[in-house]
Amino acid sequence: MNERRRLANAIRALSMDAVEAAASGHPGMPMGMADIAEVLWNDHLRHNPADPGWWNRDRFVVSNGHGSMLLYSLLHLSGYALPLDELKRFRQLHSKTAGHPEFGEAPGVETTTGPLGQGLANAVGMALAEKLLAARYNTPEFDLFDHYTYVFAGDGCLMEGVSHEACSLAGTWGLGKLVVFYDDNGISIDGEVDGWFTDNTPQRFAAYGWQVIENVNGHDAVAVDEAIRTARGEAGRPTLICCKTTIGFGAPNKQGTAATHGAPLGSAEIEAAREALDWPHPPFEVPTDVREAWDARERGQRRQRKWQALFDAYADAHPDKAAELERRMNARLPEGFDRLVAEVLDKFQADDSKVATRKASEMCLEAFGPALPELLGGSADLTGSNNTHWSGSVDILDDPARGNYIYYGVREFGMSAIANGIDLHGGFVAYTGTFLVFSDYARNAVRMSALIPTGSIYVYTHDSIGLGEDGPTHQPVEHLASLRMIPNLSLWRPADKVETAAAWAAALARRDGPTALALSRQGLPHLPRSNQQLADIARGGYILSEPTDQAPMAALIATGSEVGLALKAAEVLAEEHVPVRVISMPNPELFMAQDDEYRDSVLPAALDRRVAVEAGVSAYWRGLVGDRGRVIGVDRFGASAPAGDLFAEYGFTPEAVAEAVRAIL
């Protein structure tokens, strides 16, 4: 047995032992791709186990994340802070070795993967980020950014539609430093894939504009090395290396079958595998010479020190650019940005014009954009409708050095997953745009953003039946409630341009989770506020209108376009001497996260006559209004008609809201 195979067998042994100890997992992929991983990590991958966050490290993404033990084995063997005890605790509570790789749990995990295809799409975003940062900051003397993004992907990743969306764009963008290893083993959970996956994958990727290297023996180290060198020699196209492998390689009775995909091999087969692989060591034991051969710490530190010297010289030659880059890579807003936010809020508050909040969002980009070179926006073929383009926007294809806008085409899922990768790479604040109703297409990427988490910003316009004539296919009903149920997603539905500016400011400051902005197509009236009310927008909910001469008998709670409606209803009730409090709640989850004292000041328990008004499903609000309350919502699909007619038809009128209050008093 040659030395390379011995090193690869360490991955195989650790993987099958960990899966066996956990009594669950996926040994087939780690055993099948071990030879590829050994060549990549020992001969090509530039990384430093002592500093997993080194800016110019190569990124390695296991898109077929069920094979997580391959990644954990690599991290452990090469010297990351992932001790053997963590591998022994694979898939156990509070271990760093979850069933699928989780960003932030084990050092060296670049993104959370498992939903197939999304790791590949994240990697496209990472490679794009590298290309744009290199174009902006590199000089002929200083190649600060010149790293690769490597991806392991299986049949399942390429069956998922998101792989088409993302890989099509990767070809269009000419991401020459993106290299994908396709594990062409012909097996998925249900068995041999030739019954349901008969695509000509090489031709498919060639059509995207990729370099394709076909029929590489994934168990031949020389062939794999040659393929990687060919990939690295192509500067203008991403590369797909099609690796023919045997799933579960080394398990003599189960290799090449679905039996190795998602279940432990069993003690008898493991013993047979040890013999077949000539690995006569007990479970979890790796010989000293094998460990020493894998150890990448000294090599990694040497490479990073060399790069750091380059960066230090760059900082001497280009101090302003270096300072900007450090700020961006450390996800810090510019100095004085708080003052800019305050100025924008004051300016917007002084302007009493009626504005659609999608237009107000564009106004925010115009105000904040010049101070934020890290903004990297885009839309899924709805730029003019989403208002995601501002006067400083530059197409990344027109001028990569200044590019800050992406035309994603009709690819909501791919767009959102790519944005997650951009954020994970560092150096950018990624925002994307589409209609709120089409967040459904992107939902799993939005969920992954909240789980990872990334600081992606989702601009969702046309937020209700108020979009009008396009009808129920385009009118969101359940979407606000549905998105609010995703843990760690902060959703804002602002009522006017001032709340929109506050929402954008919160989104830009929030780097530990994603933010969604639900914005109106129709113009919304300006709402007068005191300075205290202006400050309280950041709390997610606040008292907008209060009776002047007596205590309120009821509370009206509203979001977005319905806040103005609630104020009109309060005026109707005031004429009848029925005092009500109007509460604008652009972000109810944020409001509920405030301290008890603040929440009780806005919505005290004694004020239990409550009516919530929102043009979306009513169920979300029932817990907030209580048994004595009412909800005016939309619990059926919309219709094709002008917005004003629809709101009247669905009961969103001042009189209907006033009647709901009368009914609970």
C-alpha cells in the first residue's frame, strides 16, 4: 500500500468508527472521497489550522454535508482545535461534531451544509467575494486575495435546482478560482441513480461556461492531482472535476451500494474493512507517523506569516485602502455611521411626503450607500420594482473593482444562497431583492441564513394585497407570519419612510442574523412623531398615538400600510368619545424581546381590549391580542383588482376597524 492511500485510510477509519459509535451517520461518502481529500488537503489547500479565520485561506465546502465525518477527520488530522474526543462524540448533544457541518461549532467549518446544493451555492458566493475583493484591493505588487474555493458535491447536490441557479451564474461571472469535485458514485439513498438522474452532467456544466474535467479516477492520487493542477491553470472559468468513485470504498461487502450511504457499516463489516484496507489499528487510533504526515500547522503558519508580511507592506503603501479593508473584513460599520443614521432619520421625519416604502428603501440606499463600499446588492430580475438599485450602483460585470450590484436573473433561491456565501466570506454586506410572495422560492436559504447565521438583508417588496392587479399569485397572505416564525430572522414591516430608515439601520448593524424588509408597492402617508417616538422605533413597537385627555379604552396594533388605517380609525372613535391607543409595531418579535418594563409601558396587561390590523393571516396576532381581542387580517387568497378596491373588500377601512373596537368594549 502506498503512503497516500495510508493517509486516506485514516479518514476512512475515523469516519466508519465515529458513525459506528454514534449508531447513525453516513460513512459512504467519507470513505469514497477520502483519496480526493487527501490530495487536495496535503498538496493544494492553503490554510492555517491555528487561524481558521485567515482572510486569504482557501475555502473548503462540503456541500454533500451528510458526509460530515470526512470534514471532521480532515480538521482533526491537520491540526485544528478539534480533539479526538469530539470525533468520538459524533452526533451527540453539545458536541462540536454535529451530524451535518455547522458553522461556528467546529473550527474550520466554512458554512452549514446538509440541505443539498446549498453549500455549492454558498461556495459560488465565496468565490465571487474573492474575485471582487481582489479586483478592488489587489495591485500589481500586492496580491492580497488570491485564494481558491473548493467544493465537494454529490449527485444529490446536482439534482437540486439551486445548483442550476448558482452554477449558471458562476459560469457567467467567470469564477476561475472555484473548483468543484463531483462525487460521481452513481448512488443515492434510494439506490442506483440511473433510474432518476440521467443528465449528462459534463455537458450541462460545459453549457454553463465551466471547464469540465471528465472521468477522473477518484481513487488515483496522481489523476486527482493532475486534475487539480489543470483546474488551477484555468483563470477565466470555474472547473468541475468529475470523479468516478466507489461509495464506501474499502468495505468489501457493502461498497458500491446504498447500504453504505446513511447507516453504520456494523461491527462485522468494519472488521472486514480494516483487513481490506490493511488498517490493523483499534477504533479511533491513528499511528504517529500518519498523524505527523497530516499535520498542517507549521506549513499553515509559515504561509500566513508570509501573507501577513505582504499585507503589512501593503498597509504601508496604501494605508487608506488597508484600513478600509480591515474594517470591512471585521464587519465594522464606518466611524460616525451612527451620526449618519440620526441625520437620515431627522431628514426623513422632516419630510411629510407620501412615499411607498419600497421607494423609501431606495432613499435609504442613496443615503447610506456612499458610506458603505461593502454593500453588495441585487435583485432576482425585479430591480426596477424592488428599488434595490441606487445612483451609486455599478454592475459587477461592468467594473469588478467598483462593482456593487448583481443582476441575479430569475433565481430567488440561488440568489439567497449565494448571498449567504458572500456574507460568510467576509468583506461585504449582501442584500437581495424580490417580491415578498417569492420568498417562498428562497425560503430554505433564508432559513439557513438564520441558522448559520449570516447577516444577509432581504428586500421583499409588494408586501400585501395592496399590490393590486397582479392578483393572488403575487399577493402575499401567509408570508409575513411564516417568515416571522423562523428563529433568528428579524422581519420589519415599516409604516413609512422613517420606519424604513430605522429598519435599514438595524439591518446594517445586525451581523449575527438576517433581516427581512417587507415593503409596500403603494404610497404610504408620512406619520408625525416626537423625538422619543423616533428613538423607540428601534425597539420594534411603540406608541404612535395616545388620547390626550383620558386613558385609552382599547389598543390598536398595526404594521406597515395598516398603521395609517389604524390612525384614521382612532379619529373615528375619538369623535364618539372612545379613546384608543395606536401602536405601530414594525417588528413584533423585536418588541417582544424588549424588557418587561418597556413592553408593559406600551401594551400593559390592563389594556386587554386590543385589535390587531395587518393585511396578512390573522393567526399570528391572536396570542398578542388575547381572548378579548380581535384581528383584522386576510385569511383567504387575494384577488385581481385595484388596491383600494381590495382593501375595502377585505375589511380594511377606518369604519371596519372602528367597529371591531366597538365590538370588544
